[in-house]
Amino acid sequence: MPGVSARVAAMKRVWCAALAFAILSCWLPLAAAQHGAAPPAIDHRKVIAANLAQLFAKDSQVRNVAVSEMRRILSIGLVWAACVRVAATGSTGKPTLPRTYVVTFIRNAVAERRPANDDDCAGAKFEPLG
């Protein structure tokens, strides 16, 4: 019976749409609440300064380090991070142009360092690490 299989397929689509709506209606308020949450109580500038040797290779001769305030980085799943801009020496021994990285934190410690995407640090205000 072709009519029965069409109705079953239509019911599956309705149930899938209802399930997707239910999941989104639960997830969106949670994501919005996390996005508006206060940053964790961490002196991120001090943690970054203490971990520069682990964040960057010793032969890179990192200099002119500037750090942004803590911010939510949406591209990696609503985690707290700081944008870090550095000038360094490349593998050829020549200075490189300043590059921007995202440093994420877990429990008052550095979790990850990765190159920033275009939108990660857009509008960030950097201050010298000092």
C-alpha cells in the first residue's frame, strides 16, 4: 500500500521536526545564560605570563605580548578565553608579523592555545602584558 508508507514517512518527518524543536528550545536558553555569565575568577594575565614558555617555542623569542580581557569564544563552544597578540621570531630567524592566538582556560590553568579565527578576537582591546 503506497498510501501507508507515505503517511509513515510524513509522521517520521513531523516527529523529527518536533524533536529538533524540543532540543533547540532547551539548548538555546542554556547557551544564552552561559553567554551572559560573568567571567571566571582567574587572573588570566598572570596565568599567561607564567606560561609563555609553554605556550610558545623557546626559539621563537616571543616579544611585544598583548592580551585582551576574558571573553566568550563561540567558535570553540562557549568557553572562556583571552586573545593574545605576539611578535616572534620565525624558524628562519627573521621576525614575523604580529599574530593573534586564542588561549583557553580550565580551572585557573591554560587549556589550549590556537591561532585565532577572523571572528574570535574581532573588536578585542589589547593591553601590553608588561
